[in-house]
Amino acid sequence: MKETLIRALSGLIYVLLLIGCLFNEHALIILFFVFGLISIGEFQKLIQLKSIVPYFIFIVLYMVFGYWQLVLNTNKGLDEATQILMVITIFVELFLIKDLFSEKTIPLFSSKRFILTTFYISSAFVFLILIANYHHTYNPNILLGSFILVWVNDSFAYLVGKNFGKQKLFEKISPKKTVEGFLGGLFFSCIASYFIATFTETLNFTNWLILSIIISVFGTIGDLIESKFKRQAQVKDSGIIMPGHGGLLDRLDSIIFAAPFIYLFLRILQYVS
């Protein structure tokens, strides 16, 4: 009972802090900057990397690609560079998916460790704040909606999987995840997209529906990939910063992996509209 209460309180503080900061661009910049630093630290422990270089790279990427475009509201000279960053990030994540499905362990040679901290963790936080800069004006609705879809997907994947799950989704990496749970999370995320579209005017229902699918699929893959890193490191959680939940990376793994794909979809919408 005490453990459940601690877990609930810890999760509530996390959600309230996130939602509270979403409605002020400066607060969001600071919050995700801190989240990024903590996540890099946790991830470095998982991949056994001891270096300050990933922190330096994160600060540069975050300030140049994120702060410059969001707070200064200009992308002069950065739009093309941001697209290149997006392509490289997605390319690296596709390789992680390949490693997830085709390798017994994810290869972690020296250069790959730096590539992962840069294009798996650091760049994700850039795209998270750029999602809030859709149409080059700060609007937290898309980012808030994306987090809600992640929470709905995770919650119902757990509930459906626990009560109805029989067929394992990826037993060697995450024994508790089931195909039924994944489909349940996807189904309820699609339903949630209708209500998000109803209460926000940023995107229409069709676009939110597509986003719910993107977030459910790539968010689940992101969760599995982080689980594989933890299994290789022989740890249960990425950290201890959130009592009852583990590390911050354990809470953000889904949205981190899905972020560049969400941003890609939004860029496509801009081009076709």
C-alpha cells in the first residue's frame, strides 16, 4: 500500500510539473533542458560510457536548434539543418529497430555510444520542443496531446495486457508485454485522439488519429529498445530519481523515440497544407 502511494504521488508530481511548464515556453525550455541532462546521465550508465562530451553536444544542439527557433522565433539558416538532424536521428533510430529485431545484443562499440547519446537522446529533446513550435508560433497543444496519447497508450496497454494478454509481444526483452496489450493501447489511443481533436483546434481529427498510431507504434518500440538496453546492463530501472517508477528515462523512453517521427509528420503537414 505504501509503495503504491509513493508511486502514485511520484507520478502525479511528474505529470503536474510537465503540464504546468507546458504553458510557458521559457519554463518548458528549462524543464526539458534539465530532463535532457538527467536522461543522458541515466543512459550513459546503461551503455557504460563515462564522458562529458555527450553533455556538451546536448547543450549545443539544444541551444542552437531548440532555443534559437522556439524562444527567438527564427529559423533563419536553421531550417535545412534541422531537417538534416531529423533525417540522421530517424536513420539512427531505424538502426536501433534493426538491432532490436535482429541482434541478440545491441552493439555498443565506442563510436556508437556517442552516436546514440547524440541522435537517440539529445536530438529527441530538440524535437520535443520544436513540436510545440508548430507553424513557428508557440502552442503547447500538440505536445500536450502527444504526451496524453503516450499516457493513454501505456495505461491501457498495461490494463488490457494484464487482464486479457496471452500472446507475448517480445518475450525475450519484455516478458510482460503482450500483443493484446499493444493492440489495446493502440485502440484506446485512437479513441483518445477524437477527444483531443475536439478540445484543441491545432489539428483535425484525422491528423490526431495518425499521430495516435505513430505514437503507439514508435512509443512501444522505444519502450522495448530501452528495455533491451536495461537488460544488457542487467538493471531493472534506468535510475532512481522517481520513487516507484525508476529513472526519468523509464518515463520518457516512449516519447523520446517517437518525437522525431511526430516532428516528421508535422513537417509533412506543413508542406501539403
